[in-house]
Amino acid sequence: MAHHFFLLLSTTTLNRCGLRAPQTLATMEMTSMDGNDDSICPEANGLNFHPALVVQQKRRGWFAECFGCEYENEYKVYGDGKDQIMNAREHSSCWARQCCGSMRPFTMSVDTKEGNELLNIRRPLHGRRGCFPLCLCFRWFECCHQSLEVFSGAGTSNPGKKIGRVREICICNPCVGHSYSVRDHKDKERYKVIGNCIDCFCTYKMRIEKDGRKVGSLNKQWGGLGNELLTDADRFKVKFPEEARGDDRALLFAALFLVDFLEFENNQRKNASAG
């Protein structure tokens, strides 16, 4: 009886999330019996059926592109099967966008195609601590590190619950680029996202590490000559670690947006590479 109850519960949460998996007995049993029933956001377990996600930023209008006006970013999220499964949209003030640029605070809603909010991402207004070795001087000051927090969305069974956060970190290695710590709701580090010191702006690659070994990747993909030179509409792909479950995948997915804002918003890395 309890077994059937868990099957029904996991099917309901996946359908509510809009990330429905093939409805076979095997997949429903895997969802309900994988030991992840106590996760903060059970609906995020639907991400377990996607080894990777592709995120495409929407282009802004010609006026915004030509005159450098900042608008709220929007993204389309595609599953490994190339079908769109989610949308993400930034919510920020006009003042913050024009005055703070890529450093601006925001909240971001990640919704299923049915319009249910799966994740709510919140980024505070913080400064930056610079690269190695300058970052060593500010590593203990939270206000000098870029970060964002991830919460379960309003359309989930546990709305407003903190899943974890992503925080910029300093690694004592001049050959390593910008790096991030992915931490759960207890502030325990789950993964690191490590950047390269030198990389091509058109295919920027980062690796996801756990205990010093590579278990996944977060890459910017080539978007075409016109997009790369004239717009901020970037395309990313995050390949999840095989052992990562719903909450962890939600955090790694959210890390992608922090990377986009810090590395590619306003064409910062593009212009630096071109120059």
C-alpha cells in the first residue's frame, strides 16, 4: 500500500512541475524509491530525466541592442531531447539595470511551460573581490562575493523553501579562472564550478567538480557570428553529474545564470577577447 502511495505521489509532483517523464512503471519506481523523497523541492526531481539542459537567452529588440539599453533577461530552457521544458525571466528595477549593469540585484522566476513556478532565484547586490591574488584579501567578506540563492517556486509543494546557494570563490591558482561553490540548504558544499584562466569567448568552458574530480560541465556554446558580436543573447549547456538529484541539479542550473551575468552580460568577456 505504501509503495503505491509513493508511486502516486511522485507521478503527481512530476505532472505538477511540468517535467513529466515517460509514464512507465520503471521510471515511476525510480522516482519514488531513489531516496530523494525528503528533498526540499520534490518537483525538481523531474530534472533527473534530463542528463543536460540547454539554455538560450532571448534576443532584445533592435533599439535595445543598438543603444545599449538594459532590459530584463529572458531565457528558454530545453531538455536533452531538444524540447522546451521551462522558461526563465529576470525581475529587476529599471534603476538597477541602468546603474548597476551586470552587477544588479534581481529575482528570477523559472516556470514550466504550463506556467507553474518551479524555482525562484534571488541575487543580492554585492561587490566583487577581483581575481587572484587580490581575492585572497577579501575572501572572508560576504559583501565582496557575488552570489545567488535558490528557493522552491510558488508552484511547488514546498513554496519559498531555500534549496541552497551559489557563491563566487577564490582558488589559490593563477591558472584557474572565476570559480563558484554550489552549496545546499545547510551551506554544505556539493560541487565546485571551475573556470579556465584563458578561453575563447565563443565557447567558454567550465567544469563541475566534486572531491577534486570532474563530474560535469557548464559551457557556453557558439551562437553564430552575428549573435556573438552584436548581441548578448548567449546559449549555454549544463551537463549534470550522473549522481546529482533534483535539488543539486536545480542549484547547478541556477549557477548558469550567475555565470552569464558575470562573464557575458554587456559583452564583457567578448569585448575583452576581441581586444
